[in-house]
Amino acid sequence: MRLCRERIPTVMHEEPKMKGLLVSVLAVGTAVAAWMFVDGTSPSNRRKVPGSVFTLVKEGRVRADIVIPAMPLDCERYAADELKHHIDKAFGVSIEIVKEDKKKLQRYPYHIFVGATAAAKAINLPGRKLKKNEWIVKTFGNGLYLMGRDSDIKYKDIGNIWNPTIYATIYAAYDFLEKELGVKWIWPGPTGEVIPKRNHLELVKIDRTGIEPLEERILHGTAPWGMPKIGFSNEDAAARFYAGQNKFLVRHRVGRRRRTKSGHAFEKWWKRFGSTHPEYFNELPGGKRCPASVGALVTLCVSEPGVWKQAVADWKVWWENVGSKNGFEPWVNSCENDYVSLCQCKRCRSWDEPDPRFAKNRYWNGSMSFDDLMALRKERGVYGLNAMLSPNRWGIPKDDPRKRQLPSIADRYARFYNEVQKEARKVNPAARVVGYGYVNYLEPPKKTKLDPSVVIEYVPRSYFPYDREESEYFRTCFLGWKNAGAKEFTYRPNFMLAGGNYPFDQGRLILEDFAFAYTNGMTACAFDSLRGSWACHAMMDYALIRAFRDPLHGYERAREELLSAFGSAREEVAKYFDGIYAYTTKWAFDDFHKISWQNSTGGNHGGGSYHNCAAILGEYFDEKFFTENYRLLDSAKKAANGDKEVVARIEFLRKGLRDAELTRRTRIAEKAMKAAPDDKAKAAAFDAAFKAMNDYRASVENEFVCNFRYEARSELRMKWPHKENVTAVKPAANKKSLEY
């Protein structure tokens, strides 16, 4: 496979002109792929590529069209639209999309056949049943064939990650755009589209297939469901943001080829069975079987056979009426509710392996009464016990988890999963249990071996700061579950909750551990949650999302890809991003802990959590940070030498920095106001700072700088006076308003 791409010397953001040929060879088995760049200073320099079989554009003239089936699927239309968008921008042309019709196909000598065309069928493509997410890119005769296994998903639903994303023809189009045209997408929106300019493209023989390495590649928080109507000035602006973000994620193949059901499975059980089957639930101090918090957070008596049978009975009804009819995998969701497991009954305790930490922990050694438990809940809030009984460091809890005695009860949960698996297998031999490695059963079982059918959804204990200590803890626990018999993992970290709308990057270590998980049984990932702080988290978010489709890609390769979008300003932009990484990772846990609880807005959530990022992170940053980074971006802009695309990308970064600065100033004004509650001038200063922040956000809300709805929701938790926006223009009134 070889490709000749002719460069246009007037395009400022590409590398300097090259005389002759630059050949890069990639060996894959016995196949060789060569990319050849020819200087475009004059027509005489344009050389016919030996063995070329397909010409897309020749000397600025379109030589091909995009052909879709006579009755195309929506995903085939989507793939064609994406091809046209990028080809038009790359060559400055307008390539046609036509339905398969003999008269129309006579206009051009070459054709890009997209999807299940009659032409593909005529040459026996695909020739076999493709796997889900599998795609083909192939030249044959005068055609380039882009196709994959597809479904009849509606155009508007492409990108909905809660259903299987079976539209691999789209993935074939993206593979072609990346490999043959050199396209990259570094963040949502037009400034994030990196489309090298050229006026000539010839291809030699191509014959490749591919499939996404992970069964599920999920990012929570990609839709506005359940969010208040705040942050954006109107709903049209919000819809435009989500549509652009959605397209970016589709381009990076975020999605799933299987449909599974996991998550907190027993949230309704207390309401259903609290009065009739109290034996299903945790036994608390004093022998009481009831929630330690709210009903939806009650945990189970996992050693109770009735629990196993009820879980499988519920699943059987769901499977027969919903799951099997809607393409779900036969997975029995046995993931506990979102709380530390609490059952002190003799049978559950007999399932725990000996651990000296039980005797040193107030809850497990019997020295805590039920009244003590209720007092703790009143003092610490709904999740008060989580901080006392689990090693989690989310949001920097007030009690330093390193000083707690925290026994693991993973053995009882491994046995629970095994027992449910036995019951489920009686109903359906293909049934598989999915259960958490989480909170106080995050550390692996000491003795119990898992049934090999059980899938573990592993949730690391921390997202901020993510340091070497956290990495080592994660690896020890993950390998421990693997050694206990887990053959398959879904990796479900909360890393993207951190950082708010501030410049933030702790991606290197996270990606090292992502690769570690992949090489040790990770078959799916589901990150919680995408904040959409694209301008301030650009490097980290790109690197993480890029890894979803290549888990071994690594931070450094992703960094080079993103920096390549800045042309002659690359070195200055590298200093900017490297400075953000250094600033994010310089803080020790003790530093975070101190600053967090000096600035906590209440509850058990300290620094960097999604609850109150604006309250905490303002203390991590200072005026010097912003001054220095504005200077670096000014220097980068100068180095861009007037390249409009590069300048626009630098300005995109600057807008994120400015939003963070205004958020910090609002927090400073708020602290001053609270310190002097009777000072009207300070109250007015806060109102002015808050208004300036929101006015600025409204001025850049159409540029994909940040998901301002997500940030405003966090700020609303701090009682910042966001008000519901008024829809100025309904999105349906102008469909193009949702495009970019």
C-alpha cells in the first residue's frame, strides 16, 4: 500500500517544502505501505506514482465521486457526509455524493463506494460476515471501497453510546481520512479539525481491515440528560455544543459493539423488599437491618441465598421481556449500590478472610453503636461512612485514608458473585455475572477464586491527585483480582471528573495504567465523566480518548499528534502544555488535603471533586500562573507567523485560560464577601465578578471552549446564583445552527 500526497507550499501550518520524495515504510507482515510527498511548486514536479490505481484529485480537479447505495442506510449517508466535509476542505473542491445510478457514475473515472453498494457486492465484498465494528478499506478496479458491518440506526442517533454503535462504514471512512489524508481531530469544533491542504492525491493498492480493540469505549456525561438549563445563554447554544462534541467522539470511535447492563443494581430493593424481606439487607450495629443512609444506598446481605435467587429471578423477567429482545448480552447485573458494604451478620463475617485491620476498625470491631452510626451520618452527610470504611480518595475526604484501618471484604463479594453465577447458569447457560471491585472490596480477594464467567467492573479509588502511589495501588489490586480468577474487566475510573474548567493534565500516568489494564484483561472501559473542558484539558482529554481506540498508543505519541497541529508554533505550545502538566502534578496529597479543607464548601467533598471544583481549585492557581501562560500563548501566536488556522487554535487555548481566570476571580470575590457578610461593597464585587464570568462564557459559548452547563451545575452546588436560561431560538427552527 502506497500513497502519494502532493503538498501546497502556500499552506503555512504544514512543515517546510520537501524536494524529492520522503518515504516512510511500515511493515505489517509482508505488506509494505509507503507515503510519498512530492513538492508542488510546478506541474513538472508532479510524478505519476508507480502502480497507482486510484486518483481522487489531480492538479486541483476532482477525479472521483462518493457513491452510496440506491437506498442507503443513515450511517452510510453519515459516512459520505464526513468524507465530503473533509475532502472538500483538504483540496478546496466540492466532491459529489451520488446514489448508485449508472448515468451519474459516468461523470468521473473513479468512485469511492461507501457501504453495501451493488458495486461492492459485484466484487464479492465483504465476502464473509463481518464482526461488529469491523471495517474494510480496499481498492479494486476504478473503485475505493469503504464499508463495514452496519445497522439501521437513525442519523440523529449516531453517537448515542447507550445503544450498540454498529456503523463500521463510518469507521472505514475515518480510517481512510486519517491514513490517506492525514486528518486528525484534536478537540470538537472547526479549530480542532486538522486537515492538511493539498491539490493532488493518487493511491496505489489498498487492502486492509480493522476492528476496535475494546468491546465498549464509553464516556459518561456526553449528553445533557438531567442537567439544569444553566451555563449556556440559550438552549440552541447548548444543543450546538453537544452536537459538535458528539461528532468529535464518533470520529474517535467512542461507542460499543455490545449492549450490557451494569451499574448500581439494587437501588429499588429497599422500597420493594424492606418490609417483606429485611434479611436481604445489611445487618448494622445492634442487629438492625435497614439503610445506614438513604434507601437507594442500602447494601445487601450478600451471603443470604434469598438475595442470589431474587437477583436471578429479577434478571430472568427482565431478560425474557427486555434484554433478549433488544440486543443485550445475557449479563446478570450484580453491582452493589453506591455505598460501602456494611453487613455485620455472622454469616457474612464468616465469608471474610482474617485481617488484623478488622480488630482496629471502629465499625468492624463492635465499638460503634447504631446511634453512633446515625450521628456520623448527621455530621458527615449521606456518604459519611464511605470516608470511614473505604480507601477512596475522591475529592480528598476530611479523614486522611492513609491513616485509617480499612479491611477488605472482597472475599465475601467474590463468593457472592460465584453464587449468583451458579443460580443464573441454571436459567441460562450463557448468563454471566458482572460485579464491582469497589469501595471496601476494591482490594482483591485473599483466598476465594472467581468463577471464570464473572466480569469485574473495576473502579479505582482516586482521581485527583493521581500519582505514583495511586498507580501502584491500582496495579496491585487489579492484578490481585486477575490472580483470583477474573478473566475479563471493565475499567471504570472517575479520572475525568477532576480539574473543573481549570488548566489540568495528569494524563501520563493514567495512560500508563490504561495500557496496563488492557494487557491484563480489560475488554471495555467506561470513564466517568466527560466534563467537556476542551480548551483547558486539551492534552489530557485528547490522549485519553485517543487511547480508547488504541490502548497502547500512549501519552507521548498522542502529545506529538496534538502538537503537530500547531506548525511553527509547536515548541511554544509544547511549553504551555508541559507547564500545565507540571503544575497539575506537582502537588503532594498533603498539599491537596490542606488546601481542600481550608476551602471546602461543606459535606465530605474536598479538593478537585466535581462538587466544588471552583471553590477549591482557585487556591491551587495564582496570578503568576495566568500571567506566565498568557505570555507563552503570546509567544506561540508570534511564532505562528500569521497562519490563521494555528492562530485560531492558540486563541482557543487562550479562551479556556481566560474562563478559568474569571472563575478564580469570582471565587476570590465570593470568599471576601463571605468573610464580611455585612459589607455591601464586597457583595457587589462578587456580583460583578460573577456577571463578568458569565458574560465571557456567553461570548465564547459557540466555540466548544467548555461545557459551561457542566461547570455551572458544579457552581450551583456552591450556591452561585446561576439562573435558568431562556431559549431564544428553538434548535428545530434552524437545523444548520446545530452544525459547524
